[in-house]
Amino acid sequence: MKVKNELITCEICDAQTSLDDALFDEQAEVYFCDNGCFEDWADDNFHDIVEQYREMHVYAG
């Protein structure tokens, strides 16, 4: 059963926001309060994101 108005803490800014409004990254298992914080995290982890994308989607012929 889902708890109404459950709060989570944003990985980037430590703000608390409603679980219903948060973004969840299943790979890293972290929550973000909005797209801005997610994009900040992605900027900080650009190299890791590119490497993971390459491993999963780019094939050499």
C-alpha cells in the first residue's frame, strides 16, 4: 500500500519533495526533486553516463 504524501530527499539539493512529484533513477537508486536537479547530476556524471550508454547501445561492426 502506498503512503499518501510520502516525502523523499533529493540527491542533489537535499530538499524534501513529495514522492509523487519526484524523479527516480532506477540505475543509481536515487531520487531527484525536479528536472533541474537531475540535469545537474547528469552534468556531474557525464563521463559515466556516456560509458554506460556506449556499453548498452553502441556496437562496433
